[in-house]
Amino acid sequence: MSDGMISYVLYGKEDLRPERRTVPEVKPGQVLIKVRRMGICGSDVHYFIHGYCGVFIPKRPFILGHEFAGEVAETGAGVKGVSVCDRVAVDPSYPCSICRFCRTGRYNLCDNMKYLGSASTDPHVDGAFCEYIAMPAANCYVLPDKIDYGEAALLEPLSVATHAVMRAGSVSGKSVLIAGGGTIGQLVLLVVRAFGSAHIVLSDIREAPRKLALNQGADHVLDATTDSMKGQALGIVEDGFDIIFEVSGSPAALGQAIDLVRRAGTIIQVGTLPSEVELPANMIMVKELNILGSFRFANVFSTAINLIASGRINLRPLITHTFPFGNFLSAMNLACGKENIIKVQVEA
Ligand SMILES: [Zn+2]
Ligand SMILES: [Zn+2]
């Protein structure tokens, strides 16, 4: 490892460079992980296309990537429960553990959260688009044999979806609309199905995600671009959906959700919306709606692992493309496209 490792470093808009860096040193309590599988997330794509992600504007080059799994290559002093050669999935969040949100278990809302591969804090936190990464052993989850690296690299987005579903309370027997069929929407579909929802409907403006959703167990899919969508939806659930997950980040979809949710129903906002949005807000009062946000995840990594290992959900159809590490830039360019792509992963 003395000649270092290749990392993919974001220098700016559409400027992602392979760069030789030193393999990180393992501090006490940490493990060194040989990264085996990386997933490209919508936020990575955002950083790549625009040079920034929402309000997070990089001040200097940093390594992207927060969805990954790998093999433990070295353990630091005092590490217990994780050994060399273990296959691990990794929680990419570093909450401070002392603020009031951390102390009440809602560490996704931490005042001082650091997140892998993110410019949300300064200094930025280097991510996992590299060959080796040092992580606290506490962030590592040893994988059961049944879970492969591809599935394991989907644990972070699956945790986002699981958290969103749990924000809704009990979903069993309830009618659910998922607005948006990208990775998180597809994962929400799998989780509500595993948790026993009835009448699961997914809407998207693109055909490929609708097709995939049907194959993955949606009862119906709707084309969100058509004027007849409302009529079709109400043909499925007469008085509206019990729960709607807004995953697309489209203001129109949130407005439509307020229209399509039943009285006293629940909307979970998971997608990233523009900062200002016009809404039929009076309906929130008239229909006594519960509108809740869902941000990243907390305390659900083990649940997500159980869902995969038990066979309750199958993530493999979501991995639509896999590239070798040397072709990282091709993977990123493909992930920037929209059609027929759910999750692009890179294998090392
Ligand atoms: Zn992600
Ligand atoms: Zn905190």
C-alpha cells in the first residue's frame, strides 16, 4: 500500500479526477476498509453536474461517495467486533453524540453532523470513491453471507427509505402512493410491501421506473404526466390514499399529494424540493393532514440488513449498471443520464 491508492476527487463542475493519494492511517477505534462496491447517489451526480449540491458548495477538492461496502484490511487499537477479512457495510454518518438530537436518538438531525463525501461541513469529509477508507469500527456492520457487496452498497439508500416508512407510523393494511420511482422511491416500495401495505401505487413521469415498480410488487403504476392521473388514482382508492411518500422532489408532485391523500391522511416529504414552493396549503387545514419530513435516517441500518438477509426484499433488480473501478468516469457519466437507470455501481 506504500504507493498509495486511486481516489476520485471532485475539482468542480464536471471535473472528477482520478488522483493518487496516500492510504489513510488507521487510528485507534478505526478500521481500514478495502472498498469493494460503491453506489453513485443522486447527490454525487448533483455535485458532478453542478459543482455543488443544493446549499453545499465545495470550497476545495474532495472525494465523493457515501454508498459503499468493502472488506476490512486492518484494524486499529481497541477495535472489537470487527476483524480483518470481515465483509462490512458502513453507515456514512458521523453524528456528534452529545447534542440534544443525538441524545434523544434522532442523530440524523444532529447539530454537528458530518457525512461522508459531503461538503456540508468545513473541512469537507472525504468519501468512499477510492480504494481504501478508514472508518470508525462503530460505523461498520459485519455482513451476513447472504448479502453480497452490491446489495450492501445499497444499505444507505435502503436506510433512507426505511426511515421514511417508519416516519409514517404503521403502514400495514394501508393504501400507499409513492410519487417518484428513482432509487429511493423503488426502495420505499419494497419496504412498504415488506411491512404489509395494501394497494401500493407508484407514479413517475418515466416508463422504465413504472415497469420496474410493477415487477417489484407495486399493485398499480401511474403516469404522473397525464391529466387522467387523479381519476385513475381515485379509481384505485376512492377517498384518497392513507399515506403518500413524496420522493420525486417535484413541487407539482407535492401539490398533487395534498390533493390525492385522504382526509386525515399522511404525507411524508422525502424528496429535495426547491426552497420555495407554491401549494394548496389550505387543504392541509381542511383535510387535517399530517405532513412530515424525513431526512437521511437514524437507527435503521440493522433493520435494513434484516430485510435483505431474510429475503423479504430483493435489491438486485435495482442495480441496473455495474462498472469496474478503472471506468469510474464512465459510470458517473451514465449516472447523469435519466432513462433506464436506477442504480449505477462501481466494483473494485
Ligand atoms: Zn445517497
Ligand atoms: Zn449531535
